[in-house]
Amino acid sequence: MPELPEVETIRSFIEKRVQHKVITAIDVSLPRLIRNTTAENFVSVLTGTTIEGVSRRGKYLFLHCSGPSSVLVHLRMTGSLLYEDQPGAFSGRAVHVVFSLTEGRLLYRDIRTLGCLWLVPSEGPTGIKGYDNLGPDAISPAFTAEGLYRLLKETSRPVKTVLLDQTKVAGIGNIYVDEALFRAGIRPLRRAHRVTKKEAAKLHEAITDVLHEGLEHGGTTIRNFISGNGKEGQNQENLRVYGREGTPCTVCGTTIEYVKLNGRGTHYCPKCQK
DNA sequence: CCGATCCTGATA
DNA sequence: TATCAGGATCGG
């Protein structure tokens, strides 16, 4: 579910509230979510450490703990991290891991339970392939128009497929990719190496814009996304193609089309996008 | 490259 | 009852 803007919305909310607090206890009610060690080991290694900060790369969150081990989290489709002052504010369904802090609690909630938590070294490579192999973060200075043009040039895969490849650029997901391609006037199925340098520059700007707009509006809530405080995002009001199949394009009035690409729903305007 | 897979829940 | 869903990985 969450893409870069949703994950960053969660990160900034929870970091302020969990930073410098000690983990006094951890309750894991769904052990299979801990992917690379036992729940017992996860709990014993982390209990008593202090959360020094929360960082994000792509769609991953990293809880930096004071000991040699820290926590890596991927929310996948329906995961969320929530902070509550009072026990019970979010208790109930779909809360699978609870970090009790010196003050308040950090909850991992996940309806479809596709998300994962890993116990990783606090410094250096994590050993988690998906994380260690991430491309430049899509809102960092490391992601440039020139870099985008170069990585599009090297493949004939559809441009949308490349943008969703987290090893090429990290953080873009199915909603924002369709929105960015619409703004850049490029069809999702266009072969990547057919994108011109000028179009790549426009696409880079479109990606930057849609992600920052998503952030400014607290993320996009279509179904399940809630931030660290349980609030929904507002960016769904700004979507121009995602979920709008069968309705008129806001620019030209042509009916928005829907196709499947790599199993993902794909939305575009057949007139505005070439 | 495509589809199946991990899951639950909402909607058609 | 079937299909679809913000993701990522795996095997054929």
C-alpha cells in the first residue's frame, strides 16, 4: 500500500515520538512477520535499547537502536506503524507487534500481514537484499534527470516497469508511477530506451512533483493507508489517472484507459500520453 | 516475461 | 462467489 510519500509521512510522525525512548518490552503476536530470526531472539536483543532515530530509504523504515542490532521494516501493501500515548488507543484488530516504550507505545499494524520486520546490524550492510540493493531514493539529490535518462537507455522493458524496479530508483509505487507518467505525457508501456532525453527530464520533474505533492497532503488514502496518528491522507483528491478508468481525462476529456502490466493495474490517457 | 505466491477484506 | 488491492520475490 504505502509508497514513498506514505512511508515518509509515517516516518516523520513517529520519529518525533519514539526518539530517545527506551524499549521496555516487545510483544509479538504474529511471529512469522519477523523474517530473519525468531521472535524470542528479536525481543531479547532489542529490549532495553534506546531508539535513536527513524530513517527511510525507498519504502523501507529503519528504527536505529542503541545496541548492535536495529529494526528494518517494510510495510508492503497494508502495513503501518502507529504511535499511541495511552494503551488501547489503536488496540484491536491487525496489531501484530507492540514495542512498549518508556512513554507510549509503537505498534506494527497490518491487515493483510504481507509486511515484514527484520533484526539487522545497526551499522553496515543489513544482509537484506531488497534493502542493500536499493537504487537512489526518488526524492534525494542522488536521483537526477541524467541518471534517469541513463537507466532508461539501457533497457527495452516498459518505462513503468523500470520505474517500479526498486534497484533502479527507490520509493515509487503503482499510484505515483501512473500519475508521473501522465504528467510527463508518456505511456506506461513505452519501451524505456525510446524515451528521449527531453522526455526523461520532464519525467524526472513529474516524479519529483507527484511525490512532493503526495507528501504535502499526508499521503494517498484509497483503502487502507493511515499515518502514525491513525489519520488518513488527502492526496487521493489530486489523482488524475489512478483509479479513474472509464472517466474523462481532466485535461482533454478522453476516457482514461486501464490495462494490466506485470500484474499491476495501469491507468493512462490515450490522448495525452504517447 | 508471466504468473503464482504470501494474506485479509471490500466491493462488484 | 469472484475479483481486486498501495509490494516484492520466486520459479518456470
